[in-house]
Amino acid sequence: MLCRRFKDLLDVKYFDACRCHRVVEGFIVQWGIPADPKIYRQWGENKIKDDPVKVSNKAGTLSFATSGPNARGSQLSVNFGDNSSLDDQGFAPFATILEGFESIQQVYGGYARNGPDQQEAKERVRAAPAHATPNLRWRPALFDHLRT
């Protein structure tokens, strides 16, 4: 189910205007809130069921963020290290970055509170504009090197 959602999001170019909004050094980078709140409501608030955890949250694995059981929407994270503690919390990796992991590890993490306020970004058009967070630019081409 998670792979299907990810493919659907890629097909509609959902991530093209998203910015990384949370960077926790040594832990994860998270993104998935588009510039247009209407698009977020369409995908981010349209929750899907959890997949079972079949592989551990190791460095370079990709999983959906969640707000509770069966509440996967559109926000994703990449694990920077061994985050196997997330396994028991239901975070199910569905892909592994095969090339370019070094680039993801270089996402800027120096903004206050680890990035823009998520709730504000979901509600306001362009709450985290490019000029306000220039170091959080997303490069969708990194998805060219995933194994799901």
C-alpha cells in the first residue's frame, strides 16, 4: 500500500514543490508538505492504512511519517542512521536509496525548531517560501535511485 501511495504521489508530481521541513541530525530528514494547502488536503489528509514492518529502519531507508495508527498521508522521511527503534512504532520502510544517499545527508538542518512549523505550512499557501528557507530545496531526481 505504501509503495502504491508513493508512486501515485510521484505520478502527480506532488513532491515537486515540497521542501524538507524537518531535519534531525543523525536521525531523519522529513518532507511532504506542498506549497499549496489544497494539494496537501487532497493527499496529506487522505490517509491510508499501515503496512507491516518487514525490514528495519536502517540508514538510507524511506518511510511514511504518521500521526497515529493507519494514518499515513504524504509526508516521508529518510533515515540517516540505524533507527530500528522506529520498527516497534510501526514505521515501515518501503524503499532503500541505492545511490545519492550522501546528497540527502547534506540537507541543511540549521533552521530553528529543525525547520518551518508543519501545521502552519499545511494551512497557509507557501508558508515556507523559497526565499525564507533557501537551504531546504528538494531535488526529486534523488528518487531515481530507489529500490522499493
